[in-house]
Amino acid sequence: MAASLNLVPSQHLTLTPQMRQTLQVLQLSTLELSQKISDALEDNPLLEICESSEETFENNASEGDQELYWNAEGDDPEEWETPAEKTLSSHLLEQAGCLPLSEKDSGILRWLIGCLDNDGFLPESLEEIAQSAPFQEEADPEDWRIALSLLQSFDPPGIGAKDVSDSLLLQLKHLLNRKLLAPELAKLTEETLRDHLTLVAKHRYDELKNKLSCSSEEIKSVLEVIGRLTPRPAAEFSADKITFVIPEVAVAKIQGRWTVRLISRSGSKIRLNDSYAQAVVQSKDKETMQLWKGRLTEARELLHSIEQREKTLLKVARTAHRVF
């Protein structure tokens, strides 16, 4: 029998990367979505927190929610809402917002905050960070050094350091500036952190006493100071916490009738930073364009996925109302 080729038409559903992300975001719980948004804010400087949280409720209430009647009495939905968990990024941005900075200096400071890792360190050099910024032509090295100095003065102490040793020294400086430490003790502690931290880790205190030419009591005081420092300045923002199930659809009384709406949470609202996005699009540097064009696409796709999730939740709520 001779071999032959036949064309058979068939249909296949192919999921694009954007569709996969949309489905992934749709399956996330409220806390998981908040964590994903927090990670995106720290990882992608093109995203920022949306200050207004009332817009979501107004839009939801105007999209047909008033047609969804509920026949059961219930508790006030506002009692279900919990304050959004503060992240390291939001904590630092809040402090930055209190400073009277120019638009350029504020942009540099925000960029540095976006470059911090989960421990609060800046693993890259200041020169590398400056070169990766879309507005590098507008700022000189001195502007970046000033912004880094400002960041390192923020709470928690030790933030913005390049490594653990640098962070401990910043925390020590913080204690000294607040006059929580005597200058003589601060000097001994600084020398220990710079040159003899290995001796402390190995509990070789007699050798440390000889290196510092001080008494046993002074060594004890130095160890007490070091014990007050933390190797990870952002530890309090990454500690494991109890997971709660938080409702996303609430029953509210609007115009005398019970309606279904999405619970608006300010911690879940993010938007594209227009100034950074325009800087990327208008950049004349091809390398910068190629580097940040992908990040811009990621930011837009994430925002689209979150928007589709909210719309889907509303559609499910409407369908559930019709069934019950």
C-alpha cells in the first residue's frame, strides 16, 4: 500500500503566557494576591501603589451590582475588612513621601527602594543601579549618593546596606546618633564589627580582649550591643504569619436593598508609574529600551490579570445570586 498524506482540520486551544498568568491570578486567595502584588512592587519599579481605595467600590457599585438582591440579613461587611499588611516597600515609600524632595530626587530614592532585596540589602553597586535606571541621564553620581544616604537613614535601621557587615555598622551608627550608646563603647563595637567579627562568632573572647586592649567588662558590653543588632534589617517584614481566609465578596445595603459587591482593599490596588513608563518608551538608549520594555510588558499584563480577576469575581457573584 502506497503511503499518502492527508490534511485533517482540527481545533486546538493554545494558552498564551498572558492567559496563563490571568488563570493563575484568578486562583489566588486574597492573601496570596496581596503577597504577589507586594513582590511585584518590590521587583518591578514601574509599578506603584494606588493611593485611592474608594474608586473600586464606586466602579463596582455602578456595574450592575444594584440588581443583585440578597434576602438574608448579615453582619456589616466593613467588619470583615482588615488593614493591608505593610510591606518593606510601602513602609519605606511612606517615609520618603514625608520628605520635601524634588521630582528627580524622589524618583532616585524610589528607584533605590525598588532595588532592595527581601532582606533590605542593595546587593548591586550604586553605579550598576544608576546605569539600569531609565532616567540615568538626568542624575549624576552625587545625586545617587545623597539618595542612598537618605535611604540608609530610614527605619528600620541598617536598610540599604550592601551586606550584613555594612548593615550592622549602619545600625550601630543609628544607636550612636540617637545617643543610645556611649561614644567609647561605640568605637570598640565598630572595631569589633569591622575587624574581629569572626572571633565573636567563634566565642574567642579572650583573644578579642587582647585585640581590642580592653577589659572583660568592656567586652561584655560590646557583646550586649551586638546582640541588639539584627543581621537582616527587613526581618520583621518577612516573618511568617498566621494565614486567615478573608472574604472578597460582601453583602451591602445600597439604596435600601441588599446588593453584592467586591470588598475594596487599598493594599491590593496598584498602577503603572506613568513617569517611569514614559521614560522607558521615550528613551533613546536602545539597551535601556530593550532592558525595560520587558518589565513594562510584565507590569501591564499583571494589571490586566488583576482587572480580569475582579470582573470574574463579580460575574460569579451574579451567577450565584441567580442560582440561590
